[in-house]
Amino acid sequence: MADARDRAGRTLDILRILLGLIWAVNLLFIFLPVSWAYFWSSFRDTAYSYAFSTLGGPGLADFVAANPTVFGWSIVVASVYLTVALLLGFTVRLACVVGLIMSVVFFLTQWYSTFVFPGGTDVGPHPLYLAIYVALFLGGAGRYWSVDGWLWRSGRARLAKVAQWIATPA
């Protein structure tokens, strides 16, 4: 029984690391010099382009487009955080919540371009990302090969109630 639990925990940690690698690749699309300039110069137009596909109407896309600096930097900071947190296994549970929220927002803003009837052939990655974040959160990812697991096993985790919520106990 313990062996099966260990195998499931390690599998979740492999999934966590793979998701961290996806976020790391995403950072290339933001931080490469040519991408950095394009990200900022096109952010407002990109946000407006989702107005037709946002569930509930263009309000969210218009709001984001009207505040490109705030939302652009929010995406940059969240992307860096998710990359580091998932690759290192540090504050894994909190990272799952942040990733889930980001995927929900992206999914809702791309709703009508994701589900096209008739003729749609692709649901996009967001339903899969949502399922992965839920599985990592509920399955306790971060027990192996992680800073979280090391902090718990070494007894260095502080503020136990807070640490239990943001980092997976070993």
C-alpha cells in the first residue's frame, strides 16, 4: 500500500515538474528580447481581440485592455512564480490555486473560440490544465523532489497552519 502511494506521489511530482517546464517555455515567449517588446506593444490589442470570445460578453476583455500595464505585469509575475514554484516544488498548493485561477480566466476569455459549434475540433489546453491543477492540489504533489517536502521532513516548515495550506506536507 505504501509503495503504491509513493508511486502515485512520485507520478504527481513528475507531472508537477512537467507543468513547470511548460511554464518555463512560456517564459521564453515573454522574455526573449523580441518577444518582450511584442508582448508589451501588442498586449492591449490582444486583450481586445478576446472581446468576441469571452463568456458573458466583452466586459472582462475590455477591462483588461484598458489596464494593460497591470494585467501584463500580473501575467509576467504569475508566470515566473508558477515556473519557479512548480519546478522547485516550493509552495506547490498555492501554485496550484494561482495556476487554476489563471487557467479559469484564460478559459473564460477564450470560451467562444474554444467551443465552436458547428465545426469546432479543438477544446484547447485549458480544460486539461484545470484538471492537472486539481489533481496536483488534491493528490498532494510536492512530497518528493521538492523544497516543500524537504522543509516538512527536516522540521524547518514554520507557521504550520499556513504552511499546510500553501505547501504540501511530507
